[in-house]
Amino acid sequence: MSAALSWVRRNLFSSWASGIATLAILYCAWTLLPPFLDWALVKAIWWAQDSRACRDLQGTGACWAFVAEKHRFIVFGTYPYEQHWRPGVASVLLIALWCMSALRACWHWWLALVWAAGLALIALLMWGGVLGLAYVENERWGGLILTLLLATFGSALAFPLAILLALGRRSRLPVVRAACVGYIELVRGVPLISLLFMASVMLPLFLPEGLTIDKLLRAQIALILFAAAYLAEVVRGGLQAVSHHQYEAAEALGLGYWKRTLFVILPQALRFAIPPLVNTFIGLFKDTSLVVIIGLFDLLTSIKVSLQEPAWTGFGVEAYLFAAAVYFLFCWAMSLYSQGLERDLARGGAPRLLRET
């Protein structure tokens, strides 16, 4: 009991300002939470044959029946109905790859092979055309699986490009440094929506006659280029946080530039940059909703389209709360993992031979 009271005093009432903020938050929760739970859970309709039962509530309860009715379109987009098991299995595989990569015990060279095999299997499931699977063009991909694919490939391919850009910006070669600075500042100086618009409208004008690039690939390239510019600045900040003693110690060991960077400097820089890196990844995950500009149906766009059906108009609150819950679930998981990883790496400290005396 005394330990609990000590925790409350230390974390909730450590000062007058903290105590007032705690009491204000408790008052708001006491005032707002019961009506919300009554609307969202107690009086809600979870399943209905049509929207009439929801409309009879006249707003006194939530209509989660909308999500139940439209869940296939929200999750799988316009993918053929009878083939929905394929993007379902692909989503499970992709999330499993994420979870495997989060385990430090799996941080070995063979993890890259597992990812290659997993992505090949996902591509086989999504496209089909072999092994008796019907071919499905990627213009029909949509919903949650499209959001996951765009975020995964965007993060995976933008990160190594960002490291090269960050190293190039700190290079002593004027041409390399100027090229990296120009790219980073140019891309960071325009919104993502403009890059997607360029990829959709302007890029085809510069391609040779007869050569086309599908919309999904154009959107993915725009996301990669955009994320790489922001991640490059995050990585550069981590590089600047590494003490110059680490550089000197690595040079004293006779390590060349690339060995010094890959095995000594870069691991420490990435450890320092974990919070802003994860923040950028979370932003990229949410920015995938902007692919609607070029006609792709991600998770949020699928929900918007579902609300346009006359029978289910007027239930936007429930629809967007569901979308917020899905985005929050993935973003919260990334945030929790980054906090745990940061604590683990902080306990490990710097490499033994390179610790400052």
C-alpha cells in the first residue's frame, strides 16, 4: 500500500501544477467517459441486416454494424470477393515478418532471406497468375493490405537511401555533399501530395512512348523518395550526436572509413536517433492515405467510399473511429517497441573497446 501511495505522490502529485493537471484530467474522464462508453458499447448495435436498426437509435448508440457490413471492402478494397483469402493471408504474413524482425534473437543474416522469401510469397498471393491462382492487377489492390504494403516497402527502401544521403551530406567531397544537400532540401521543401501528383501526372510525360509505370509503383517511389529525405536528416542528427572520441578511437584501431562507419559510428548514431526515426516511420504509415491522389484505395479511402452508399450514409463517426483505432493500433505498437529497444540498447552502452575513459 505504501508503495502505491508513493508512486501516486511521485507521478501524479509531485507538485501543485501536477496535482491540478491530474485532478482536471480525472474530472474530464469522470464527465465524458461514462456517456461515451454508454454510446459506444452499451447501446451500440454490432450487427444488423440493414441500416434501419441503426437509424432507429437516432444517435443514442453507435452503429458498429456499418463496420461489420463493410469490413471486406475496408480491409481488401476492390480485390475480387471470392479471392479475399489471398490478401488476408498476405496481411498475416507481412505482420508476422514485422514481429520476427522485432525479435533481437532473429537479427542475423538469414533474416534477409526470410524477408525475401516472405515478400515473394506475398507477391505470388497478391498477383497470382501461377499455381492456379487467378491474376489480379494491382489497380484492384486496396484497403488495409495496400496501406501495409506501401508502409513496409516505403520504410524498408527509404532507410538505406537515407543513410547514404546522411553520409553524403557530411562528406568532404563538395560535389557529393552538394548533391545530397540539394536533394534533401528540395524534397523536404515540398509536400508529399505534390510528389504524388507529379508521379501521377508529370512522370508519364517524360517516359518513352509505349513505356508505362503502374500507379502503385509510382506511388511507392514517391513515398520512398519523400521518406528518405526526412530520415536522412534524422540519421545526420544521430551522426552528429556521436562523440568525436569514438571517431578517434576507431581510427586508432586502424579501421578504414567504411568499417569505421558501419561497425562503430553508425550503430551508435542509430541508437541515438531511435525516437525521431520511429516518429518518421509512424508519419509515413499515416501518410499512405494520400495515395488517393492517384486513385489508389488505401484503408482510409475505402472507408470514405463505403460511406457514400446511400443506405449507410450518416455513420461517419463510427467509420472514422474505426479507422483511428486501426491506425492507433499499429502506431502504438511501433512506439512501444521503439521504447523497449531504446531501453535495451541504453543498458548495453557503447562498444567495450570504444568507451570513453
